Amino acid sequence: MNGELPMLEARFLAHIDVERGLSAATVQAYENDIDQYVRWLGEQGIAKAASITSNDVEDFVAAQSKSGTSAVSLARRLASIHMFHRFMQSERVVTDDVSQSVRPPKSAETLPEVLTVDEVQRLLDAARHDDASEAVSMRDSALLELMYATGCRVSEAVGLDFTDVDMDAQVVRLTGKGAKQRLVPFGTYAANALRAYVEHARPELENKVKGERERSAIFLNKRGKRLTRQSVWEIIKHAGALAHVSKPLHPHTLRHSFATHMLQGGADVRTVQELLGHASVKTTQIYTHVSQDTLIETYITSHPRAK
């Protein structure tokens, strides 16, 4: 793509990458969102930033919604557009942020899908007893146990190195958005699964590599290379199918479930915020709504005078 808007997009991505220090995964997400926006504007004959109006932004949102984009994805995409417009305003390319008044559909406030404790148990059991090779099933078990134990993002899990894990203290150092680091404890189930994988399965996977061996990464794929985010998604979906979990599964399902179960177990929102690595407690508070829904459902089905 040529023209002013693609050039501004490139400057914006360089800004959030170099100056703001956002993670590679976050920068990639912004790039995907802004790419679609800029291409759509080009299709409408809009080539200049100053030519964009709030109606254009609203029309883009409507077009995305009509094409089947989920409300949650659309809300995230619009957030990217807001940041892009604020960047153009700060660079004095435009005088006003025309996207400011555009809001996502109310349905974008959809609560995240979470698994019950029983469904998580079945998922983890399925990964541990998969008919795949023993090394792969041990890896999958350790991976999913650790993800549920810590509530980490998929990118944080695949980015783990040996130097990030203290097996004796059962603490892991996670590197989240903006390269911010946090220490998160994990329990005995995850510790046992991780230890078994590292001692008995990882060496077998490491030997599969052609060329230089991967010494740093904890989680390896079948070819001895660092596991990818896409591979984790496939692992979760495969375990879900084996466990007969009917709910839709995605990379953050275990993260959402971790947060909800922590709150249901009595943890306060601020603690869960720290464990998840959320910059704002408002982001974490969505899980309090999930817990509240569960409490209401439990009350209605359990109290003799609730019906």
C-alpha cells in the first residue's frame, strides 16, 4: 500500500514498538487492526488522514459488524483505531480525533467464556492421558497445568525460559505487555507436571531438532523448536475435544477461568489484578461480574425459597 495513511500506519507501529516498548504480540495485534482499517478507507476512496470523519469510523465499525466480526473483536479493533487517531493528532497530522465519539456496540461488553472447575479438571486430565507420544502428552500436561495455575497469557507461556522458573520456590517470572515483569506462584500439580516434563520429556523433544539445539525455551514443539502461540491454541482445542468440553475454547480460556476461580475462592480483585498483570483494575473487574452471575445461579438453584 502506498499513500499517506499507510505511511502514518508505519510510523504509528514504529512508535508503539520502539518508543512505548509494547510487546511484539501487541504490536502485531495493532498492525492487524489498523491494516484492515486503512485498507477499508482506501476502498472508500479516502487517502488523506484529514479527510476521515466520525461517520467514516462509524461506517467501518458497521461494515465489520456486518461481516461477522465478533463484538469483542470489534471493541478491540476500535480501541486500536482510537489510539491510531490520537497518534495522528499528537503528530499534528490532524487537528481533531474524529474517532473519539465512536463507541463499540453494547454487546461488546460480553463476559468472557469460562470453564467450571470440573471442566478444567477434565481438560487437564485429557492432556495428561492423551494417546499421543508420551513426551508430547507430558509437555501438554505441564503447559496447561502451568497456564491454569498462573493465569498467564499464551505469549507469556511460550516465551518462558529456564531462567524464569524457580522450581524450589514454585514461582515463575512472567513478561507481559510492555515488557513488564511479575512474579506469580504456582501449586504442586503444576510443579509436578513441569518437573516430570523437564526431566523426562523435554530432552526427547530437544533431540528432534535439526541444527543448533534450543537450550533456553522450556516448552518445545515436536521438532525441538520453541512452541508457538498457534500450537498452544491447537493443544487446548485438542484437549477440549478429548475431554468433551462443549464450550468454545480459545487461547485465553484458562486465563479467564483462573481469574474467575480465584475470585470465587475468595481472592480480592487487586490480588488477581497483580497476578494477571493488568495495568488497570477495571480490566480485572469484568471477572467479578462472571462470579456474580455464578453466585446468582447457585442461589436460585439451591435456596428453597428462591424459586
